[in-house]
Amino acid sequence: MEIFIDFLGVFSLGLIVWLLLKDYTTPALAFISVSISVACILLILERLGFGVGVALGVKGGVFDIKTLVVFIKDGVKSVTDTAALFVFSILFFSVLNASGFFTKILNAFLSKMKANISSLHSYCFYCCCCTFRWFGCFYFSYCNTCIITYL
């Protein structure tokens, strides 16, 4: 049963990625619908006597709705901070993109470069390393090594 649960988890992640890459649904709907489907499959398998609770290491060995609610609460608690940071970053960079901030930066890079894409890549890499160095990156030697060896 443990191997089946592993395959079910990998399949669910693959299904989420496939749904998102094919643009069949929004990310929130993909995560919610696939997760609910997997939970229903596990609940049905537990009812049929396949020992899902034992395989998951549930206290008492029974996987039911109450156990599922506990799993959901623990999962939400563990990812709340990361989700808030993720939402903030999406909003922040969406506003920057809508204001044309990145277009101005790319146009500045392109005005300095010839039509050679590798020189643009080198210039961008150099600027990123210098920016990390200027803002107090803890990996000063790594930035210096990248700048010296790459360029």
C-alpha cells in the first residue's frame, strides 16, 4: 500500500503540472481539485479495507474524515508563512511588470549590446553578481569567483 500511495502522490503532482502547463485551469483550482480527488480515493480505499491509515502511520490505523481534517490543518499551518510571501511576491512583481519597470531595464541592456545574445547574457550575469555584491551578499567570494571565471 505504501508504494501505491507513493505513486498516487507522484501522479497527483504530475497531473497538477500537466493541468497548469496545458492551461486547462487556474493554479488554485488545480491544487484544490486534485487534492480533493486524491483524498477521496484514499478515503474510499480505507473503506474498502486496504489499510491506508496503517500505511500513512495514522494513530489508531484508521484514515477517516477526522484524520483528513487534522492533516489539512497541520498542512495549512506549515505553509501559511510561505504562501503569504508567495502572494506578496506575485503581487509585487505583477505591479512592477504592469508599470513597465522590466521593459525599461531590458531596453537599457539591449541598447548597450550588439545583436549577440551571448554578450547580453554575460552582461546580465555580470550586473546580477555586482548587484548582489552591492547589497551585502553573504557570498562575496562566490560573486567574485563567478565574475572572474565567467567573464
